[in-house]
Amino acid sequence: MINAKELSVAPGGLFRGGVEVEDAEIAGTVDGTLTVRGHLTVAATGRLLGKATCKRLRVEDGGQITGQLEMLSDKEVAIKTDKPA
């Protein structure tokens, strides 16, 4: 699984695999497992396939989500962002 600050998939772009990010903007296609601790935006041209977990979700008219979607609570986000000493 890839850990990153941000994921941005441009229109016509494809990301396949697993990623954990702070924020994501999907205007192309994401196929896999996506964990977003902050904001997930699926644009009108965006497609999300597989499993997604996020804190906040915005789907523009025309955006597609196919698969499993789970919303994170504030407590779950705090646990996921805690770093062991």
C-alpha cells in the first residue's frame, strides 16, 4: 500500500492498486483500495472502483462509485494518523 499526502487522478488517467492519503481528487479512474483521512472528491468524469474509506465525500453530478464505501469517524481518523513513538 502506498502512503502519500495527496492523490490526484486527471481525466483519462488510471490508478490501480492501494493507496492511503490525506486528500484525493478523482477525475479519472481509481481501481483498488483507497483510504482518505480527509476529503475525497469524485469529479463528474471520475470513476471509483473497489473499496474506498474516507472522512468527507463529495461526488459531482456524473461521478461514479462502484464497490464498497465506508465513512471514517473522527475517532478512526485520529487512530489512523497517530504515529508510534
